[in-house]
Amino acid sequence: MKTYRIAAIPGDGIGGEVISAGVEVLEALAARDGGFSFAFDHFDWGGEYYKQHGRMMPEDGRDRIRGHDAILFGSAGHPEIPDHITLWGLRLAICQPFDQYANVRPTRILPGIVSPLRNVTDKELDWVIVRENSEGEYAGVGGRVHQGSELEAATDVSMFTRKGVARIIRFAFELARSRPRKLLTVVTKSNAQRHAMVMWDEIAREVAEEFPDVTWDKMLVDAMTMRMVNRPETIDTVVATNLHADILSDLAAALAGSLGIAPTANLNPERDYPSMFEPIHGSAFDITGQGIANPVGTFWSSVMMLEHLGEPVAGARLMQAVERVTADPRFHTPDLGGKATTAEVTAAVIEAIRSAND
Ligand code: IPM
Ligand code: MG
């Protein structure tokens, strides 16, 4: 029997609550399947660790998780620590050196969940946003001088490489090709950002020639926000820069009903390093410890992890269980307008896994 070694990093805020829910559900799934099992290693890295040790994870942190089959991550962000420290000290400190350059963010309206868009159906809003995850606006290039004086100056330079752009666009074309509609939208802002974004457009045109069976179009990011709201049915797969896709994916999650259900995969497609799976929602300190965090984002991210591990049947089984549970409003947490607790939703999903008769 195959045992998958998973590094669980709950991080901060509601991360602990949703990751332990995810671990419970994955264990139930493995028990139901019988063909594989999980060995979880838990790492207490994050804000509390920082307060004790002055860093978000130990110096050899990456070495400790390099050999795992996948990473299940909760969130990074702490009210007493500046955001750029928590982000760069943990999440980006894993994503970037592990070259998890493809950030994949599916969005669908799950059964029982109501979109704020009037009359939109689940068939019309079924998207995957591919976010460039290794460079661009998150390259960390820039500096700050003369701090505190009136001469103070600061720059954040977005940096794009031909290799980085080509590989994410190729990844997105491949993903679009694997989906029934074979439709890709390449998002930039190449009217105003006249160097790197123009290069994006050029590379997109070049890569597109390898994919004659995929229909593709280009869209400026501002116009894309309108299209997502006004003509959601014209969109399938989307590829955009690190920052643009960060923003578009929050809009997508809101249009699909809640940030609490949105999943993400940080993939190293070449599998030189482990890939990392996490809910999009963040640490949510306003509800931490109340037991009402929506675990669905973590469950859906776990589905993506199972697919990556080569267990698509188990992944589909988990997704089906999640959808059976979201269909019942008694199991909606407060972000979805309900009263359910994390524990109730988790128990319902486990019950749905156990009682599935396939
Ligand atoms: C996301 C988040 C992060 C990001 C934050 C927490 C820094 O918004 O994963 O979308 O911008 O990358
Ligand atoms: Mg975001």
C-alpha cells in the first residue's frame, strides 16, 4: 500500500482549525479507499514560532519538508507581525525556492451555494485561474532609501523573465486543452505597462501556435473584471501575472459565493520539489478560535492534492462528498450565511465519504 508523506503546516489564525479538519477528512478518505494511506508530519511554523525564535520557520525548514510528497498549508498572517514578514518568511519562502510557479485556482458555484450574480448557473461559472507564482510583482525586487526623511523613496519593481512567462503560459494552454471548452484568456495590462506586459502578449502569441486546438483571447485586466461579472459564461481558463491573478481570484471566489470555499494549488509541475495546497482565505483572526471557519476551502485544496498525488478517484470521491454537504444549508458556516461549525461540516463530509456507495 502506498503511503503519502504530507507536511502539514497550519500556520496562523484559522489555519490550525481548517488543517486539522482537512487531516481528519483525508484520513477518513484513505480508510474508505483502502489503497493508500497518509503519514502526516506537523510543523508549528508561523507567527507564534516567530515570536519565540525571530523567524517564521527554522533555517533548515525547507530541508525538513523537501522529501515529502506534498505540503498542506493553512495560512500565514498574524495581527502582531507585519504582513510582509509573515508572507516572505513562510509562504513565499516555500513557494519560490521550491519553484512552485503554477498557482492554480479553480472557481465553481458548488451545489447549495448562491452567487451574488443574479441568474448565473453553475455551468456558466466554471473557471480556473492560473496565477504566475514565481516572479512578476512578487519578485521582491526594489528598495527603500532615506527612510524617515522627506527624501524617502521606495520602489517595487516587477520582474518578468522570458522563461518564467513562457512556462506559465504553456502550463495554462495545457490546462485549457484538458478542459472540455479548450478556451484560454490571457490577461495583461499591456496598454499601460509597456515592457514586460508587451512581452507577455508576444510570448502568448508564440506559445499559442503549439496549441491550435485551444481557442484563446487577450484581455486587459480592468476589462476582465467587468467580463467576469457581466459575461461569466464566456470564460473558462485564465492566465495572469502574480498580482493580477491574486486580485482576479478574490473576485472569482466572491462571485462563486465565498472566499471560504476557494482552493489553491502551488504546483512545481516538474516535481523536482513538493507542491503545496492551501485554502485561499488567509488567517482570519476575527473568527479564530470560534470554531466557525469554513473548512471547504481546505477540503477542495485536498482534492487538488489527491489529483496531484495520482489519486484522482479518491479526489473525485472527496469532491462529491463536499458537494453533497454544501447542497444542504444546515451545513453552511457563517461566511455562507449559515450557522454550522467547522466540526459539523467536517463530520458531515466524513459521513458522506463513509456512506457513498461507489
Ligand atoms: C493569496 C493571498 C496572498 C497573496 C497574501 C496572503 C499575501 O492574498 O494567496 O491570494 O497575495 O499571495
Ligand atoms: Mg489573494
